[in-house]
Amino acid sequence: MNTKLVKKYIYDGLGFPIELHDVEMVREGDEFYPKIDVDKIADLAIESLVSQKSRLTGNQIKFVRTYFSMSLREFANIVNESHMAVKKWEKFKDEATNMDRNIEIMLRLYIYNHILIKQQNDKKQKMEFYNRYVALTEMFSHPQGSAPATQKRVMEPSPPVYQIAKLSKQAPKPSKKS
């Protein structure tokens, strides 16, 4: 069995191109095929869609829906739209959809919540979730590349976020002081 290493390989098995680096290729007959872990690539792809600067394409919408094993109707319920709207977005294929920006932010936050927050649900993760939300809303409130430099900053924790983070736990009973 012959193998070779390819510095740059474009994988499009998820419906959209993903650039992979240093991919081992295995000879099968007269052809070379990539030796890759498709599940790992899918996991990395879904995580990268959260912070992708460009709008989601139809193929990416379909990938998100199938990654979470949802029907058109189930996915439509997540984004509070009709299943026909989801079907229409998916027909955009490699082009950016005409999905409302707020729906796209909500979808990206859904992905972030179900992939990253579920891994560890502590105060730091909730702060990162809030900061991701702020970054997404800022990213979509300005056309690509037109946001002023002053808005590209690291978000600091604010009191309202701390209060939101505490809502998930039962509030301690007040202690009586003598």
C-alpha cells in the first residue's frame, strides 16, 4: 500500500469546500484517496460555522440541519420559520442565503450552545457565550469589513451577564445575621 502526504487538500464531502492541510493519501488501485476522519471534520466544520465572517450558504444550512439530524420542520421550529423557508435557503447551494440576519445569529448561537456550551456549563462558558453573541451581533450590524476599529475589542464581563449566569442555579437562602 503506497501513501503520500498532500500539503493542501480540498474536501467537499459535507456540501461545501473545507481546506485540509498535510493529508495522508492512500493508493487504492490507480487512485489516491484521503485518509481522513469524516466525523472529526464535521465536528470542526460545525464549530467553525459559528464564527465564520461570511453569511451562511444554502449547503451550510443543510449541513447544520443534517448534523443535528433534524427534519425540515424540526429545523424550522428552531429558527421560528416555516419548513418551506428552510427548504428555500437550502436551494441557495453555494451562495449566501437571504436569511434574515437575526435568524442567522440565532442559528449560530444555537450551534454554539449545543456544541460548545454543552461540553462544560460553567460561569466562564456562559461569559464566552454572551461575548460570542455580542461579537455576532456586531459582525452583522456592519457590512463586512466596515466596522470601525474601536468596535473590535475584547468584551469584559458586565453585571447583567453575571446575573444571567446565576439564574441557572437556585438562589441561596438569605442568612440571618445577629
